[in-house]
Amino acid sequence: MSELNGSAPAGAPRDILNIDEAAELLGVSVKTFNKVLHTENIPARKIGREWKFSRAALIAWVGAGRSQDFYSPEGEDETDKIVRPEAPRGEKARRTAGWKIEY
């Protein structure tokens, strides 16, 4: 097979990866990789029903990330931003108390 269709000589890493191979490259489970795929801007292309990833693009994407992008500024706690409605006296607050349901 030729290198154009993603295959490589025996023992050589492939340039184009499927989701299982991409997750293995990054050292995470496929489930975790799938979550990141849908929440981050991972370089990928969906061909038919399958996702394809460039090995070089994934490595560059990881290298371009900065840990500080994932942490709040000092002294600012994410839980401080959550506003929950208070329950009436004597009642326990429900997680869904502030939800607005439209019909």
C-alpha cells in the first residue's frame, strides 16, 4: 500500500490516524479523546462517519497549548461564579430550582 492512503512501511508511524490511534498517541482513553474532540479545537477532519487526524497536527496542537489557559486567575474560584437560588425556609434547595422550563 502507498503512503498516500495512510499506510506506512512496517514499524513506521502512520501520518493519518483514526480516533483509536489518535487517542493512543496522546495517551488518553478514546472516551476522553472524544470529549476533548467535541469541546476543544482539535485539528481533525470527518470523512464519512470516521474522524481522521494528522499525527503532526496533533503533536503541534498539544505543543501549542499552555497550562495557564486552563486555570482561573489567582484568587478567582470557578465556584464563586455559580449563582444558585435560595430555597424557602425549611426546604432543601434543589439543583433544578433555577431552571426555566418553556413549553
